[in-house]
Amino acid sequence: MQAGLLNEIITFFRSESKRDNLGGTSEIWVKAFDKRAYIRFKSGARKEANGEIYNTTVNTMMIRICKDINAKMRIGYNGQKYKILSINHDRKQQSITIEAEVINE
């Protein structure tokens, strides 16, 4: 992997359970760490679900090998949140390729 390609900074968030005053739990997303990444647009589509039209965008993000990343994490980039679809390790290039989809909230 060429170090000069890692020109974007992405933020990884992990999920934590938080208990409220009444004893209920809720899920919150806490910043875990930042990484430098190479980001490419992979695909986009316009879909309809339950009478609502929304656009999906999938990006490919390449980072250096990191053992702390798992598929349950979220990614923040350019003001948007992404859910991780797949994580592929490439030992030859010492990199991880992540397929991530924009979360429509």
C-alpha cells in the first residue's frame, strides 16, 4: 500500500449500553479512534421501502492493518455515519479493505 494514498481521516465508533435512571438500557456510540484511509465510491442506488424513497451509497475504505476493528463498529466520515458491511484483510499489502454503507437516519 502506498502511504500517500491515505489522505482522508475516518473515525471509528463502538457501541456501549447505557443505563438510565429507571433501569432501562439504551445504545450509545462512543468514539474509539481515528485512522487515515483511502476512500473510493463503490456504488449507489435509489430504493423504495415502505412507501419511502431513499438513496443508498456504498464506499470502499482502505486502511493499514488494525486488530481493534470489528463489524459491529460504525464509521464517521465527511459528516455521515456508515455501517460496516464487510472487512477484508490483505496481508500482502498490509491493509484492511472495508465496505461501508451510509446510514439513512
